[in-house]
Amino acid sequence: MGTYYLFIVGILFILAISDLMVGVANDAVNFLNSAIGSKVARRHWILLVASAGVLIGSLFSNGMMEVARKGVFRPENFYFSEIMTMFLAVMLTDVIILDFFNTFGLPTSTTVSLVFELLGSAVAVSIYKIMNTDGETIANLGNYINSGKALAIISGILSSVVVAFLVGMVVQYIARLIFSFNYQKNLKFVGGIWGGIAMTAITYFIVMKGVKDTPIIPKTTIDYIDAHTTSILLYSFLIWTILFQFIITVFKFNILRFIVLMGTFALALSFAGNDLVNFIGVSMAGLKAYQVHAANPGVSPDALPMTAFAGEVSTNMLYLFIAGLIMVLTLWVSRKARTVTETEVGLGRQDSGVERFGSTQFSRIIVRISRQFAENLDKITPRFIRKFVAKQFDTSKAPKYNSPKGTPAFDLVRASVNLVMASILISSATALKLPLSTTYVTFMVAMGTSLSDKAWGRESAVYRITGVITVIAGWFFTALITFTIAFGIATALYFGKAPTLIFILAIAIGLLVKSHIIHRKKTKKEQEEEVIDEISIVNRCTNDLGKYLKQSIKVYNRTIDGLTTENRKLLKEVNEEVEELNMEAKKMKYNVYNVLKQLEADSIETGHYYVQVIDYLRELAHSLEFVSQPSLQHIENQHKGLTREQSTELKDLSNKLSELFDDILFMIKQNDYTQVPDAIKKQLDILEELNKIRRKQVKRIKQGETGTRNSVLYLGLLNEIKNMLLHTINILKAQRDFILNNIE
């Protein structure tokens, strides 16, 4: 039995390392968003500043098992075996869930996920403990669980989301009125005061959230800071203001860069100093529990109470430093960290373009109401005020950049507001001992400043709102799903012991590997799409053509097979494939503007060719959709199937279409278009065959051989087959003409 629990401790440490990696990948967005979005410096310099904050913060970590100290559960009322089951369920759930969010680029709270995982596993073990204890009922659950803490966390989430969004929105509006988008002009007048306020807030944040309550800082020093907070803040403001105004005037220094980098350092330090323990705290607590068990060799694991474990659990400084190094390494090499950061930066960027999220009815209603409110507000606002506001929010006066890739998502004014307001809100909540999540605060401040800065214009508002709603829904989904999964895993481990543990580990490893493969493929494709020049456009279009044509004829043939055999399952699979093709074509079409902007000025023919091919691919996808969807609906509605004669006609057409598509694919692959006239002749022959089949169907209708539903479906299929032929030959001609023109 001792070997089993030693194995669990080993698993907990392996999971702690994995949790550090997925945790940093998720939480990196908290301190990297503003610096990367504003392009305050090259990415490696930003990562160096953040790495310094993470390393120093890990040494300043208070070393306490946060969840135990907050009292989500009462460890003294559990036995050693029960505690280890709970901790193992927590770590397994945490790694899987955070990796899932990272794969899809959605930021979530590691603190909230850990708390609800521990709550779920503790509730599960408590219920089974009560069931096996005479005289106890479910009413005694309060003896094991501190439900009040969970409710406090939920209320903290709700309040912090609203407050952070409103504060970010208001402060950014004021900042933009002061600086305008041509901020460098006004920086020399008010930069000193702005910098004084910003650095005072960041300094206070570092003290209150980063290094307070750590064993390294003497208690007398912390007590002195608490007693003289007001005077320290005042002197800090005066010193920073005078210093900044001096270097602005004498050296023309852009202090906003310094503020953004210092804010990045402060948030990184806070993250490591306070959230690090969320990743390794459970594992370190498991080690402590095992040490208690080893010190009592004569006591059964099922009878050893964790009374000695109820207090604060210190963490060895060496473990903290090693954990800090792992986080820094992850920060540099993790692609998932970059994916999560890009999600938040994309939702807050100043310009419109390809949006990651779609629109919903709810987001459209919000935008419609907001526009009406703004129009009514304009009517009652004096003209001179409207004129002044319009001047300050005129983005045409913003600094210009030579290349779209070099253009920041937003400027340094907004980046500094993001960091300063997040620092103030988090440190204020810490001083008031209010529960909140740094992820929620930093994200909602960033979204509030985006809205106020008019980044959510008519071109992008519905998509950005959908994105924000999706992320917020994901936060609450985190609490629900982590509680449920931890409850289920704890239940399985409680009854299944070692065999169940091995089975769950195998599933967890499989899920992690699968998500890694999905993310790697997604990242590889995005990297290929980032390279935009004449050669890459031609190669990409050629590859897309081959893939689409091959997939199109496959989908068409499977649709005809499913329709003639009335195979509903096959038709549903085909419809899913068509939907994926349609979404891919839609994404490419929406990305046309971005691609054309990045092409060289003399690449007119390449741009024209690209637009042509994308349009034809989009139309081809539509035709496939109009073939597969009506076929599925016809079978699902239990309408009468095709006649034997109709099935034969469609299968003959499928064979001829397949032959034509094979010829076209061969020409594109070999880059040899000498056989284009033959392909056009085959197209005309198939079109003539279509006309004959259509006449036969008209004759069948007149003779009453087919009903209304059958006739509508069949004639619709013939029409879409005709469209497929036209679009495909147009694609072939466009490809041929472009290649021949470039050769010449």
C-alpha cells in the first residue's frame, strides 16, 4: 500500500510540471497582452522583462498552499487516503482542462479552475465518507466543505468582470481625450503627471500584490508600509512625476514604453508570486501528507487523520526556484501561450480584418441598441464638444507604419491604461481581501479600453462582442466542468484505486497528445498563411485548388451514393464535410483584404488571380452545399427516394464528372495545361447530357411517374451539377492564364 501512495506522489510531481507549463501558457496573456499588442519592443525583449518578473516573483512566493489556506475544504476531517485521492483528481483535471483551453486559445482563470476542482473532488469524497459513517447524512457536508468560500469566489468573479470593464472603459476615454491618437504631441505637456500616476500605481501594485506577505521581506518593513501607505504613495508620485518630466523635456524620451515594460514586469512578478503556488501547491501538499503518513508507519492510510495538515503548508525555496525556471522556459517555447495571447490581442486590436469569432443575434442586438443610444446622445451634445471629441478620436492622426505586420494592434496609451488600471484594481482588491482573478481583471480592462477607444467599430463590433461573450462563458464553464470532472475522477479513484488510476492516466495522456497534434497542425497552417508574396500566393492557391477539387468530387460522389441508397448516416457525414469546406472557403474570402494589402504594389495580376480563385472556390463550396443539404433533408423527412432510372442517370454523371476532375487535377499537379481544350469539350458533353436528363425528368413529371418532392430535389441536383461544372472549368482557365502570363 505504501508503494501505491509513493507512486501517487511521483505522479503528482509529474503533473505539477505539466501544470506549470499549461498554466503559464494560459496566464501569460495576463502580463504579455499589452506589451505584445502595442509592440512596445521586440518580442524577445518583452519576454526577457516578463521572465525577470516571473523568476523574482517565484522567489517572493509566499509558499503557502493557497487553496488550503482559503479553506475550500477542511483537511483535518479527512484521512490520508482520502486526501491523496482528492489531490490526484485535482491535478489530473487541472492539466486536462487548462490544456483544452490553451489549444483553442481561450484565456481562463487557473485559480478558479483549481478551487472548483478541489471543491468537486472534496464533495465527492465527502459524500462517500458520509455514506460510510453511521449517524451522518448529507446535511453534515458542511463539516467537510467550506461552501461559503466558493460562493465568495463566484461573487468576486461577477463583480470584478463588471467593475474592470467599466473602469477600463472610462479611464481610456479620459486618456484618449487628453492624448488623442497623436499622443506624442501632448506627451511633453502631461507626460510627467501621467507617468507619475502610472508608476505610483505599478509600484504600489508590486508591493501589495507581488512581495507582501512573503518570508523574504521582514514583517517590520511590511508593517511600516501599511502604516505609511498614503505618504509613500504621495512621495512616489512626486518623485516619478519630476523625474519623468525632466527626461521628457531634456532627452525627448517616450516614457510610455518604460511604463508598459514596468507594468509587464509587475504583472509577471505578481503572477509568479501569487499564482505559482496554484500549480505546485497541491503536489507539495501531497508530499507533505505522504511525509505525515511515513512518520506514522503503524497507522493505516484509511485511519490516519490529517490534523497536522490543516495549517499552512510551507514550500521549499528550491522547489519555488525550479518552478520559476520551468515557467520561464515555457514562456519562451510554448506556442499555446502565443495562441492565447493572440486571442486577447485580436479582440482588442484597433483595426478591423479577419475576425476569429462570428456574429450572433445577441451581439447584433447589443450593437444596434448601442448605435441608437450613441445617435441620440449626439443629438443633445453641443456641437463644439462633438467637434473636440471627434478630433481627439481621429485615428488618421495616429503614427503611420510601412508594413501591416509592423503595425501594433493598439498604441502605447491604451497599453499603459491596461496595465495601470489592472494593477490598481488587483492591488486594491488585495488590500480589501476581496477574491478575484487576475485573468478576469486584465482581460475585462483590455476589453473596456478597446470599446472606449472605438476599436469596436461597425466593421468589427458584432464579432468582438461575440468573442468577449464566448470567453466570459468559458470562465463559468470552467467552474462547472472542472467541478464535474474532478467529482467524477475522485469517484473513480475512490472506488477503483490503482487499476482506475492507470486507466485515467492513459486517457489523460491520450487527450494531451491529441490536443498537441491539433494545435501543431493549426499553428503550422497559420504560419504558412503568414507568408504573403507572389510565390506563396501561387503555391497556396495551387495547393488549395488540388485539395478542394479532390474533396469536392469525393463529397459529390458520396452524396449521390447516400441519396440513391437512402443512407442517412452517410449523408450526415457528408454534410459535416461540406460545412468544413464551406467554412474554410469563407475564411479565405474574408482574408482577401488582408492578403491584398500585404502584397507588393506591382503585384496586381497576382492579386487579381487570388481573388478570382477564392471566388470560384467559394461558389464551388456553395454548390456542394446545395447538393448535400437537400439530399439529407429529403431522406430525413422520409420522402420517397429516387427511381431506378434516376439513380442510374446520376451514377453515370458521377463517373463522367470524376473523369473530368481527375484530368483537371492532373493538369494542375503537373502544371501542364495543354489539355485544357479537351477538358472544355468534356464539360460541354456533360452539359449536353444534363440537358437530355432534364428533358427525361420533365417527361416523367408529365406522365406522373415522380412526385413533387422528388422532382424538386432532382431538378435542383441537376442545376447544381451544372454550376459545379462551370465553376470548375473557370478555376482551370484562371489557373492556366495566370501561369502562362507569368511564364511570359
